[in-house]
Amino acid sequence: MNMTKINLLRIGIGATVATGLILTAATAQAAECPANKMKPGVRTSGEMTPKDVTDDELNTIDLGSQIAGLDHRRLRFRKLVVQPGGVVPWHDHTDRPALIMTVSGDITEFRSNCSVGVVHTAGDVTKEVAGVMHWWKNEGKEPAVLYAADIKHDE
């Protein structure tokens, strides 16, 4: 096979995977806290130390160079792998909205406004917005793979 055909094949595969992720993300809803378990401030802290998690920034766009008024902000795309027993520590999303897609495995989210953990499974897309404080733990037996798109404010 010549290099042109190989490159076209790579582009086609990449486009197919990207389209599948976009279509899945457009239709998937994340698990939510049961209404009877929601209460503001029910959880005020959580695990504070990352454990058995990798967080790789795959690509980024300087938004200040693209949109007036967004200086010092980047749109970034990351891959997180949380091993069994691993933790993404307590954090908030003030000034840093995000969408998180669980690609494989399960992961439990512990939110400030929910008295029980919420399990996210493959295909779930979770919104993280201002006012949300939470931490995540992989309580399963296999790694949880997550992709995150967020706006990061670089101060």
C-alpha cells in the first residue's frame, strides 16, 4: 500500500473515531444524584490527595488568541486514567467549566450537593460547572478511562 493510501486510511479512521465520540457525547447523559439525596453543602470536603491517576494534556488552544476577552484561558483536552482504588482529589469548577466522558470502566463521583456517590459508566458525559465541588474514586476492578474538555484559567 502506498503512503497516500495509508495516510487517507489514517485520516478516515481518525475521522470515524472522532465522529463516534462526538455522537456519543451528544446523546449520552451522565448518571445524576437521586433527587431525594440532593442537599446543598451535604459534603464539604473529600479526598485531598491524588492517588493512582494519570492526567495527560493531549492538546490545547490559547483562547485569548482566538476570542477577545479570554486572555489567559486555554481550551484543553485531557485523558485521565484512574486505577482501581485511585482518586481524583476534591476540587471545584469555579472559572473552569468542563465536560468529562467516561470511556471505559466505572468511576464514582462524590459531590458537595449529594449525600451518596454517583457512579458514572462508559458513555456517560458529566457536566462540571461553577458551584460544583467534588472528588472521584475508582471503586471498580478495572481502570477507569476519562476524557476531559475544559477551559483552564492560567493566572
